[in-house]
Amino acid sequence: MLELEALSVSYGQRRALDGVSLSVADGEIVTLLGANGSGKSTTLRAISGLVRSHGGRVVFRGQDLARWSADRIVAAGIGHVPEGREIFVDFSVRENLLVGAHLVPHREVGARLEAAWTLFPTLRERRAQRAGTLSGGEQQMLAIARALMTRPRLLLLDEPSLGLAPRLTREIFRVIERVNETGVTVLLVEQNARRALAVAARGYVLETGRVALSGPSAQLVNDPRIRAAYLGLAETKPR
């Protein structure tokens, strides 16, 4: 579904991505891991057209999106839930979803809202509530639901568990699995490597804008470098 080929992005003189190549197959959950500043969020932003690449290609379902506008990329079937959720705090839950439906034909909006209420029953109960008064977990559900209003084929999720308590983190990851079960492919950026590798089929590790490691999640979770750097499980030498 998605191929990044030698993708490079710079912010002024700083190279944020330096020849990143990765792939995501139809129906997969794939995770991007790495320390802060490694280029994970920039990768998602380059895919969704929020930043421009300086080299390489972003190929989605056979089409190179590297010079497409962000709204055209949404219409092509890519949804993006940014870090920090970026919901409209003074709008109601329903109004936030309607903003997400700006490309949806009017006759289909009601069905899209009903699909969101079905996937997120808590949001149905709070549909008239101001979004800024929701809990952190509910706000994250709203951000995901808003991105799903256009029925994307690929969903980009940037740090969905950021700032959430463990119980809410578990719920958000259950949501991600439910979304994937509906046929949506997911590219997930997440600091909680343990949770991310538990739901993803494969993963990539970025270091200073380059892919340092990649492989099936079961392989990565047992890699000593991943265990030491991201899982807090440094190998101990026998005495």
C-alpha cells in the first residue's frame, strides 16, 4: 500500500530524514520506533503532505504523492492523527467530527457519524459536550474518529498514548486493533515500544533520520538493542 523510497526532509540546514525507505502492506499495522528527534513525526508529516521532501518518493497505492497537497492526499485515502490530537477544544464532539467530514458528500455524513458512534460509544454519549472538557483518552478517541470520517485506507497515528494513564493506554491500543479489523491499514509512531510491538506485525527503528533496524515485531522485541534502549530490559551477563 505504501512505499517510502530514500525519503529525505530538511528543516533549514538540519536534515531530519536522510534516505528513509520503508513499506506498509495492505491491512498491516506497522510501527515506527525511535528516540525523540529521530524523525518519526517528520516521516508521518511527509507522507500526509504537511512537510515537503527534498528527495525520494512517497508511493501510495502506486501513485507518488511527494508533491501533492495535503487535502489531495486526504482525498486519496490517507488520514493523519497528529501528536497532541489537535482537536477543536471549543467545538462539540459532533462538530469536531463534522470538520473531519469536510470532503464527505452531504448525503453520506449521517452514516459516517453513525459509524463513529458505533466504534466509539463513549463519543455518542458525549456528542454534544465541548471537546475540551473530555478526558485525555476521550480526546484521543475523538481525534481518531475525526480522521476516520473520510474512511481512509491508511491511518497515520502519532503518539496516540502520549500523556495517558496505563488504563487509558490499553484502551487506545484496543481501539487501534478494532480500527485495523475494519480494514484500515495503520502506520503507528509510538514511544511505548512494548505496546506498539504487541499490536504491530512489523517495525522500523529510526536513529537520526535513518532506518537503523527493521523486521517482524517478534524479532525486534527480542533484539538486545531494542530491549535495552526501548523496553528497559538490558541483557545481563552470566557470572
